[in-house]
Amino acid sequence: MTFTEPTVAHPGFSSPDGPREEDMYKCVHCGFCLQACPTYLETGLETESPRGRIALMKAVNEGRIGITPDVYRHWDLCIQCRACEVACPSGVPYGNLIEATMSEVDQRRKKGLFARTAGNLVLNSILPKQGRLELMASLLRLYQWSGMRSIIRKSKVLVALAPGLAELEMSAPTVSRQRFRARGQVYPAQGEVRSRVAILSGCVMPLMHGPEMDAAVRVLTRNGCEVEVSEGQGCCGAIHSHVGDLERARALARKNIDAFEARGLDAVIVASAGCGARMKEYHHLLEDDQEYAERAARFSETVKDIHEYLVDLPFTPPTAKLDKRVTYQDSCHLANAQRITDAPRAILTSIPGVELVEMERSDVCCGAGGTYTITEREFSLRVLDSKMRNVGRTGADVLATANPGCVLQLQYGAQRYGPPVEVKYVTDLLDEAYQREDD
């Protein structure tokens, strides 16, 4: 491929993890991605579209521009929802491109001491370390349940001194008093054993959404699955990949492969869409690793989203009625990365009394995007505001979704913008119907 003569001092991407030319040049600038992209829909700017961001990658690759803050600002603003991949007729692997680009940016970005320290602390010293993560969750729970949170909010001291911090404090997830503590435990199937599976507990889910993890296990055992919570597993590495720390993501992938592979189970079930998407793509993440490449490819084939697995079993529809008007938000990494849209809806419509009302643009991101809600707070809220307006038009009592980041973002959206819907996992509703059968 012939390029123009470089016009910058250090042209191109220098990192071995940088974006691949063959992926970049698959983009023919047709524009099908524009109406799928939440940042383009909010701004109408070409540079905030997948096509525009790829054009910047090409310009860097050809030496026409350098990787400057003005350039990587447009890459930073990408939520990495991957809706463009579904819309793209040329099969551009945009998710791979943006992660590879962010890896290069991560190495070149000049960070202040606080940003470097905070980033390393959270990504490298807390998320992968379950004990430290539990300690942080305990401190947050103490703040929330001891009355300190109520005092801080009523005093408005944070609003006066640090409005940005006050905004983050308001949106911080409430830590459940019930944790999912089940490492090494095996939950027996109810009735005939139809399959033996492992379930990913991961990093945040057991602490923030313990009751929801319990519900996921109950739904599986109810349908004949013997469920193991394998020892040695941990964070899937999705957030590390999104911010460009591919080496740490690879280390976490290897750890999970080691933990699950030896068990010889029928499948690894994932109840978090973002984690499932990352784990299904371990084969790409580790394709250049001589020891793990083939193992990762085999492992990725065993990873199943909980909704797809239940539908494929198939699950037994409940008989108890819920009488709820429900709308469903497609979690981006379920619909776009895993291409699973029908299974969650099939589960919802199987529940007697549930009226499923489709919202306008349920396939557009809610603005969560992992750390995006922190690093790009203002834009995340713009996208969330648009989403909650669409939720409001459905008249739903319950907003169902399939990813912890989406649940937290949408719960805050209901609190901040309305409507006052109850935000739940799809599997929570199925479990609730099963529980009513037993009452």
C-alpha cells in the first residue's frame, strides 16, 4: 500500500500492540456506522464517529498527523460500544482497532501524578486483587450504611467544595449487604443434571450485585445445571483492555484460562455482558502467545452468556405471573460484541404477566462504558439523558438489561432524570417468577 510522504517527525504507531493496517483500511468510509454511534448522534461531528476516528488512525499511520492530545481526545470520547461493527458492511473490527489505538495512546499520554497513581491503584492493585477489592467495598458500604452518606449529602459540603466529586458520589453504586461468597463451592442441580458448568464471579459482581449473582445461580440450578464457582478466577480484563492496558488484560486472561480450563466442565457461564464479550475474545487477545494461543481459542468456545445458554438448554418457562410492564435496554457488549439480542427477550416474554414494550433505539448505548462514566462524565450523562427520555416514553415499570455497568448507569439515570423505573437484570425477573411458583 502506498502512502503519502510523512509530514511529522515520528510518524505512525510505534507500539507492537498498535492498530493493524489491514483492519484500518477495511473501512471504505461508507457512513453506515454514523447513525449507530452514540457520540456522533449527540454531536453530529465527523470526528466523533467511527469513520472519523478511523480516518485519524489512518492519518497517523501515514505520517500526516501525530498522536497529540487534540487527536487522541476524539479516541478518548469513544464509548467503545461497538454498535458500528453491527452496522458495518465491510466487517471492520472496530473494537480491536480502538483498543489497539488506546494502547498506543496509553504509552504516549502525559499523565499527572494523581492520574497515574489513581489509575494504577484501581486497575492494577485493586480490581485484580479480590481481598483489596473487598476492603474497598467494605469501606464504601460503611460510608453508605452508617449514616455518613446522608450527613454529607444534606450538608452539601461536597457540592460547594468539589461539584465534580459530588456528582460522582451521587452516582456511586450502593454496596449490597449481601455478598456472593462462593469460591470453590458447587451448587447442585435441581432434578436431573442436564449440564455441569462454571460461573464467572469476576471482580465487582460479587460485591456490588451479590443478590443478583445468587439469582443467576438459582436460575441455572433450577434448569438442571450443576454450577461451580471455580477457585483462582478473577477480573476478566475488560476494563484494562478498554483503557489500553493490554498487557494486564492478557495476564488476567491467562489466569482465568488456568482457573477454568482444568475443570473440564460443559461451559463457563457469564452473567455480565462486558465480561462475556472480553472472555469470548481471549483468542484474539492471546493470539501471539505461543503457550496460550490454542488454549485461548478452545476456552473462548466454552464461554456462554447466561441468556443464550438458558435458551439453548432450553430453560423451563415459569408459571407464576409477575404483572409487570417491562422495557429492555440492549447491553452493548451483549448485542454488539456477542450479537445476542433475541435470547433476553425470549426469557422476558416467557414470564406470564410480563408485557414487553420495546423502547425507541434500545440498541443505542446508555453511556456507561466501563470507566467512561468517570473519565468522560459530562458526555456520559448526555448520552444517559437521551436514553432515559426513550425509557420514559414506554411507560414501563421495569427497565431490564444484562450488564452491571448498564444497571448502575440506568439506576442513576432513573434517579437523576426519571422516570422512576426499577432497573433489573433479566435473570432477576426470571428468578422472581420461579420464586413465586415456590411460595
